Amino acid sequence: MNTTRLNLNPYVELNLARTVYKKRGRILLPDFLSADSAKVLAELAPTLPYHLTLNKTDDGVAHIEQADFDAQGQEFRQRLMSAVYAQASSAFRYFYGQFEYDKNQNAPGDLGRISREVWSFLNGEAFLGALRKITGIADLTHTTGQASCYKPGHFLTSHD
């Protein structure tokens, strides 16, 4: 898949976005990416090798390969999910599929190439410049990015 077309939507009103961000401290920007870029990422998403990620009660994070999770058997999976759901009722918790572009840049073949291209876009001047303009953070030098996959039973509780 060719991801070199990733770019921002040139019609996004960054000044308006900054005004909203300053007022609310957060912002939702529909159509922030160009239509072609959104299409590339949407086509890429189902092909990524996601691992399961969840936060633990000690504020640590667990990453579980899907195949390892599946191999544990239904009883283990049900016990784990019951514990995760119970914790989520009173604290910030999450359980979902995650693909980290930065950690896959050296993967072989297309996966590494795609990861490098997406990571380069997220840390390129066009993207970072837009974030600087919106947030007012002049010394913003880099960002992180991941693809997330939510299947039935996956969740992310409210957070800031």
C-alpha cells in the first residue's frame, strides 16, 4: 500500500481550531486529513498486526499478542476480562488492539516501510506545524502515533 500521499486537508481552518482549543482545552477536527489520506489509512487499518494492550492496577501496561491471548483458553480469557471490566467501573482502564508505528519502523518489508512513512508524516513539518498553530506550543518537536482497533468487548474509559 502506498502511504506517500498522506497530507492534511488544506481547507481545515487552523485559526478557528486554535480559538476552540484555547476555549475548551481540547478539539475534535473532522476532516483534518485529506480525503485521500483518510482513505489510505482506512485501507491500511485492517491489515496491521495489532497486539492487545491493557493498563494494570499498578499503572503498568501489558501488551499481549493476539495469538497468545487466544491460546490461553476460554476460562483464562474470561477471568482476565472479568478483572479488567471490574477495574474499569471505578478507574481509568483500557483494553483494545494497538499498533505502534514507531516500534515497527524496522519491521521487514511493507510493514516497516508503511510504519516509517506514517511516522514521518506524523513528525513532519506540515503535521507538527498545524499542531503548533492550534495549540500555541511553539517548541513542539515530535509526536507519537498509533492505530487502535476496537473489537467487541474492547474499551477505553473516559480520560483527559
